[in-house]
Amino acid sequence: MADRMTLSSDQQAQLLETLKVRFEKNLDRHKGIEWENVQARLEAHSDKLWSLHEMERTEGEPDVVEYDQNTDEYIFYDCSKESPKGRRSICYDREALESRKKHQPENSAIDVATEMGIELLNEQQYRQLQELGNFDMKTSSWIKTPSDIREAGGAVFCDYRYGHVFVYHNGASSYYGSRGFRGFVRV
């Protein structure tokens, strides 16, 4: 499994270049953060590079959105305009997936995120993302669901319509072609 989670030096260089170009194109997302510091951190944490590669591979367009001084970590969110294409048509979690007897989706948001080494955004993080631009204007994204809602069979998703963030609920086993999930990773 360790080999599966390792990028070649060419893949690493290509990913770093992609992230640098995106960083420089969207300076308003990360005021006060210097790319050289981000790159040094990424080069020192190849496991996180692999997770960012997975975010990129599934069309999440990861970008730095914050530096956490308390933990000394850079935080990357999926910043694609719409919910990442490579992570749509999935239900919320494994329990929801297994509960579907007919028309089962291929996977669940929680399982895919775990495989990628990332976490789903929570509501606060989703709202923070929306302060950086308008995301999910045609799609929606599962977010981390509070345990009491999940225990009752539901799950929570968000989108951006009419100039506002909307938070909705659905059965956790539901899935739609326009719903995926957004994630984050700390480096």
C-alpha cells in the first residue's frame, strides 16, 4: 500500500508546478502566505503530496486557503468551481452504501475521502470557502454530518444559490450526479 501512496519524482514536480500556478493565480485566497514556505512543507511531507495529487486527479483543484499558526500547518481545500467531477454520484458513508439494495452507487464520500487521506469539509469550513468565491452554483457537496443527524439516517450537504450558502439534509444513502464532496488536507 505504501507504494500506491508514493508519487514518482516527475509526478511530484508536475503537481508542485500545478499547485504553484494555482497559488499565484489566486493570491486572494491566501494573503500573507508565501509559496516558498508552502513548497518546502510539501516537499517534506510526501504523504500529503499524494493526498493532494488525489484531490487534483479527481478534479478538486486543491489550493491553500489558510495557515494555522497553532499547529504550524497549511490547509488546502478543494477549490474547483463545482463539486469535484471525479467524486460525484456517491452516497454519504459505508453504512448508507450497504443499506441500498438496488441501484447502489459505486462508493461513499467518507470512504473515498479516507482512501485519499483527506477529510470532508464541515459547515463552517464550507462557509469559509464561499468567502473566497462562489462555489457549487450548479452542484452540491456532502459535508461532515453531525452524529445525531447521521444516527437518524440523514446526512448534510451544501450549495450556493441566490447569493447564499444553503445547508440541506437528505437520506445518507441518496446520491445524485450533481452531488459530490469537498475535502481538505493539512500539511
